[in-house]
Amino acid sequence: MEHRCPVCGRPIEIPSDPVSGELVDHDCGATIEIVVLDGGSIRLKPFQGVGEDWGE
Ligand SMILES: [Zn+2]
């Protein structure tokens, strides 16, 4: 299954056995948080770290 970065919309590689809350850095510079839902489906969302400048 192909996943796409929620920030830039391009394909993003995630670990084959992702853990909910895991963070992945994408080529576009965004940090993406992996959320594993019940049933094993995966949702990706932009991670906005506390105390970090983001999207400036
Ligand atoms: Zn991206």
C-alpha cells in the first residue's frame, strides 16, 4: 500500500511494521506522525513538535 505525505502529497515511505506515534522525516522537510488505527489501517498527520518552529 502506498502512503502519501499529508503536507506535500508525494509518496512517503513508512516502516513495514509501524508503531503508533512513530515519527518519519519526509523529503519536503515535514515530520510526519504515524497513527495506527484499530484494524491496522494507517493514518499520517503532520507532527508539530512542542517548542519547535514549524512551517515558518
Ligand atoms: Zn512531504
